[in-house]
Amino acid sequence: MQVTFKIYRKDPEKDGKPGRSNYTVEVPDGATVLESLFKIRDEMDSSLAFRCSCLRGHCGDCMVRINGSSRLTCTAKVSAYTQKGPEISLDPLRNVSVIKDLVYDWDAFMWNKIRTVKPWLDASDAPTNGESVIADARMKDLRKVMSCYQCGMCDEGCSVLPVDINFLGPAALTKAYRLVFDPRNQDARDRLKTAEGPKGIWDCVHCYEADEHCPRGIEPTKRIVALRDEAYRLGITNEKVARHHKSFTASVKESGWVDEGRLAVETEGLTNLPGLMKLLPTAAKAIVRGKAPLPYLHAKRPGAEQIKKIIEKGEAENK
Amino acid sequence: MQDFDVVVIGGGTSGLRAAIAAKRAGATVALISKNHPLRSNSALAQGGINAPLGKDDSPEKFAEDTLAAGDGLCEHGVVQSLAQEAAGEVLWLERMGVPFNRDKDGRIDRRAFGSNSRSRSCYADDRTGHMVLTVLYEQLQRLAIPSFDEWFVTALALDGETCVGATALGLRAGKLEGFTARAVILATGGYTRTYAPSTVSVGTTGDGQSLAYRSGARLMDMEMVQFHPTVFPKGQGLLITEATLGGGAEIVNQQGAAIQVAKTAPRSALSLAIAQATQNSDGGAYLDLKPIGKETILSSFPQTHELVRSVAGLDSTKDLIPIRPIAHRPMGGIETSANGATSIAGLFAVGECAANGLNGAGRLAGNTLTESVVFGKKVGEAAAVYAKSAPKKIFPAAMLADEEKKLAALTSADSGQDSLAKVHAELGRLMSEKIGLLRDADGLQQALSGIKDLQSRHRQIKVRNPGKIYNYELTGHLELGSMLTLAEVIARSAQARTESRGAHQRRDFPATDNANWKCHTIAKLSQGSAQIDNKPLAN
């Protein structure tokens, strides 16, 4: 089968500008995209740079975009991408800075972010007589999460990273989950505080793209939600979004509906004067347009008592 | 110039464990790895990590099984040491966070694996290597050990007879740099990419063995290359863990009828049995996972199920999976003591890269990971102790410039029609056919002259890409050079051993010859070619 590969190129030792090279190669039936890349590098252009290691879907190193979708080249069969025609485009991931061709900066993309969550257990090195006795159900959950081979597909699918490249992202936060929910970790609370910090769990917009993208079914979004619940449960709520959630719940619990004025103030933080000052123009506009009639009073709505009971029931169940 | 007490080369489980141990022993440590440690070949280990934790088990029984798999060529002291220390290391891994499967009492579960006479392979689904690697890498970060990822070591630095560091090419910056060290630990893994097909990652090219050998170190038992019995042979080859056999899977013919082989025989015997049972039938052998049951396949072998689907396009809960024995892991490597000391002062080696006599002529299934952590720790500590007492050595001043010249001399726009991939493909075919499961004098001679021819072709091939940054053509050239160097050693060692034992089976010498060959082969570089000697067992 003859296939034309249209490959993203960039050479930092030349002009460093992105371009594209086309290579038409004959590949055998059943060939993978990675095998095609080897052939191109060997026979047509030895300067072509791409990463790979395990060759068979174990390690996550060869992740690129094939016809726009992120995939491991080592398990992607050429024939799966040529149904509309014998052309395949290969590009680096979207949310990365490219070093050369299909080789991009994994440090900035993922490794440094994972390092931010202090990705280790603080266990004692001293010998012991036996293992920690733990039910397999808990280990099973950890095995699922730790089956992550850092392929980057979750971060690639993430809706937040394209607008805020500093967001820790689903891969690093999934690592945080592994540390927070490992019963052997003495410092789970510390790890949760780290994950709860700026650019952490509260910046996730739960679009569930990470869950859609993860090839191992680890469901990173659900892990982030679990971290939020745990943070909430333990009262680790330092971030603005956490205060927003807290105020929202408190206000609905008290009056049966959201007190938007209170929500705005408590979200900014009662001691956060600069933040509160920023609210003033909005408040003034709201008053002028009759959206916040003075005196500003937030009355209980009918059925508030019932709503309160529902919330209390939920809180009791989560304890 | 970077300067450390201990420099570890290789980021798989052995290298990580050694780096952690050396750091804990008080040394300043750096890790150099040609790819990111989490991408190393250790991630491909599936079935388990052996430790005699069961009530029905003991270090003695574990040692017996290891010795039996080694077919008379193991060093007893080294085997004892593994058997005694395995449990402690597995418990350490557990404490550091490996999510081992648990039994109903919440203790580490163990399963039947290969020719282990007891269920002693602790496991984390069928991703044991991945999990151990992940946790060791976590601990490396905990200790803030600097990790030079995507740095390719081009040569060892010697001050007289002593190793004092290495030169390495940073792929990202495209820059060659010197690393001074009082002790260097090679943990670069095996050399199975000399064979095609094989079960290993693209970088398993014997860099460490070749670096050491070219610097004058001795290699041991290099003819011993284990074939794995149950590998889906198409494309790049996909190993299916033998733990599936322990779980009830059957080896069958195309019609689904069982092929009568001893499923718990050592790998070399099982591989031979499968090859022989199928040599006269067109259909070949298949692995039938159905007897394990769909639920257990999905819960205990999730990765196998996933990869059989994505790589082989088959459903492991329904389809028969074609299998063939394929080159897997060598037992041979750099000759070391139990503490990893090589024949060069200041140079240590550990794991698949080394031959300390643990594996003899055949490695017991589930011992690879155990070996890497038990001896990783030991060798890391020994290197740290050595580094403390070693006098400060001088990194040879001219070496960096010399290495740069050598690399530059490889590059030329005019490279002719030949190519690295062609030479590599021919090497792989030659090794599999002539120095594979069954060998004989004629075949070995053909292999050797073929290898010589490929070596000279390789010398003619130039690197066409003049770039410095991520020049994979250059690193590929160096890797192929390593493989061709070792291929010659493998061929010559296999020629020398005129008997059949473990992984080394000769058609022309089918019997085991304990009178003459209960000894190791030793290879040393002498006047540009491999000189083979024997070394008696210490036992």
C-alpha cells in the first residue's frame, strides 16, 4: 500500500519555523504508523525526529496526532487512517512546545507538573516484618490509577490547558489521587493541599474530555472530582473555587436559593480587600439597573426548610 | 563537567534501585538514561516478581528452583543471596507503594509462574514491571536525584585502569558533556535487539556491555539468550505472560486441540518443546486463554487483553492467539561479583546488563525484577562505599575533544546506498536463524562470517544528518555498532561451548557435558576481536 505521510517539521538548528514534509512510502499490510516512520527515516529523510521506546503499547512515549487525533504510533495501524484516501498527517500534540519535528517538550508538558504534586510516598526505609495488610478492593483502585503510562492523551484533550497552560492538568492530578488515596501514605493530607493549591483541582472545568481521551479507562476527571470531595471533607478549601462552592452550599442551605451578593463576596474572601474592591463597579451597575434593589435583603424562599433537610441528608451521607 | 560520587547509566528498575541505594548510603548520585526512565524496557515486564513469602515456601526452595532453571551454571552464593533477600526487597517495594494484588486476608498475593515449584510471583495485575518502575521512579524523585533523561553515553572515561566517568550526548541540547565519577554503575539492560523479532524495547541494544567490553572489561556467558515461549510473533512481537499458563491457559494447535508440553518446564525447555511440536505442522502453535475465564482475563490480565486487541487485532477472551518462541532476555552480560564489581576498577554493573552468575544458563520466570531490585540495592551500596574510599581521579583532559571528533567523523553527506536499517534487519535475521533456539557449528560459522560482513558494512555507513539536536540517526548508528560488537561475542561464545545446556542447545552436541563445560565462557577484547576463555564456577 502506498501512503503519503504529511509530517509536521521544525528544525531548531535552521530557521526554527514550523513546516511540513510529504513522504510517499510503500508500507506492507498491517504496518503501524511507527514502522512507517522508521522506513521514512531510514530511506528518505534521516533528519526526521520522533520518539518511541517499547514498540507495542506499553510505554506512552510515541504519542502524536494522527490525522488530528492523539494516538500512539506503535499501535496505530496505517490502514485504520487511510479509509478516506492514502494520506496521513502527523503532528505533535496541541498543548506542547515543539523542540524538533514530532519531538516535543515532555518536561514542560507533563513531567514538571507531575513533580509539582510531590509524586512519592513518604514511607520509612527501615525493614519491617511484613507488608501492610490492605483489602484488594483498595489496591485494585490504585492499580487502575497507576496503570497510567503517562501518554499525555488526557492533557491533550483537556479544555483548560489551551487557555491556561499552567493548569496542572489531569495527568498530574491523577498522580495526586494515587498519593492521596494510597492508605500507606503518611502524608496524604499534604499531597491534597498541594493538589488543592493554585492551578490545581479547582481549575478543572469537568468537561470529561480527559475521561474520553484516556486509553486505559482511568477516568482522570472522576479522580479530580474525588480529590475535590476529599478536600471538602477534610476542610482543605483555600482556593477561590472552593470558597465559591462553600458559599453556594451555605447560602442554599440557609435560604433555599443562592444569594448572589454573598456568593460574590465570600468567593473573593472576606479579608481579600483588593478582590472585594474589584466587585464594587459590578455591584454599582447592578444597583443602577435594578438587579440588586436596596436595601439588599436575601429572603428565604418557600420550601427552604425542605431544601435544608436535603442538603443535611447529603452532608450526613458524605461523612 | 558534571561531577558525582556515583553515576548510574540506565534508568530501568536496576538503575533506579541502584541510584536510590547509593544515595541512601550517602553518595552524591546522578542517573543518566537515553530515554525517560519510565519509558525503559522494565515497563514491559508483566508476570511478577519472585519472593518466597508463602507459608509453603522458603528461601531454600526458591534457590532450588533458580538453580534448576540455570541448568548447572549458576553461582550458588549469588543464588543464595537472591533467595535470602528477595522477600525483604519485595516488602520494601510494597511499603514504597507498589499496589500488589492482595489475597483474601489483604496480604500480598502470589501466583504460579513458569517453572517455580511454589506460587511465589508477587504481581500487580499483568503490569508488575510498570508498577515497580513507577514506584522506583517516585522514590528517585523523593531523594531529588538528578536524572539526565535523553542523554546517550558514548564512552567510558578511564584513567589508566580505573573508570572515572563517562561522556554523554545530551539529545535535547545536542551537546557532548563529561561526567566525572568515582564509581560508574552500568544498568543499561539487555542486548536482545540483536535478534529479530524480539520481545524488547527499541533501546535494548547492549550499550553497557559494549561500552564495558571496549574498555577492556570481561563479558560472561554471552551465548545464553533466553527465548520466551509464548510470543505473538507478528509485527514487533507481543509477549504474552506465562502467568496466563499458570492461570489455566492452554497451548493448542490451530484446531484448538492441546499440544502436549509441560507448561511448567523452564523457558528454554518449553520453547524447544513448542518449536519441536509445531515444526512439522503448518498451523503452528496458539495460546488459548479461554480456560482462564473471561472475568479473570479482564481482571487479572487487563493489559494483555488490551494489547492483544490493539497489536494483534484479536479478542483474548474468544480467539486463539498465534505464538512462537522469540528472543527475550540474555543471561549473559558484563562479568561481575555479587556486589557488581567488574574487571575494571570503579566500574560496576547490575541487572540484565550484568552477569553475576545468578541466572546461569536460564533465568527463572519472575526472577528478572527480583534480581534488579535485590542486586540494584547491593550494587548501589557497594558503589557508594567504593566511591568513599576511591581517590579522586582525573577525567582524561583530551577525552571530550576526542569523542567529539569521533562522532563528527561518523557524519558525511555521502553515505552510499547501504543503510543502518538494512544492516540491523540482516543481523536480526541471522541471529534468530543461526544463533537461536537450536545451533550448530556450520550455522555458527555462517553467523560469524555474516556478522563480520555486517560489521564492515556498518563501518562504511555514514550519518547523513548533520544536526546535533535529537539526531536519532547518530544514536542509531552507535547502537547498531554496539549490537554488532556483541553479536560477534555471542557467536564466538556459542561456538566455544560444545555442549547443550539451558538456552544454549547445539544440534551437533546435544548432551550436557559437565566434565568439560560446567563453567562460564568469558569474552575479552583482544587485538580487535573476541577472545574466549573459560572460568570455573566458584561453587
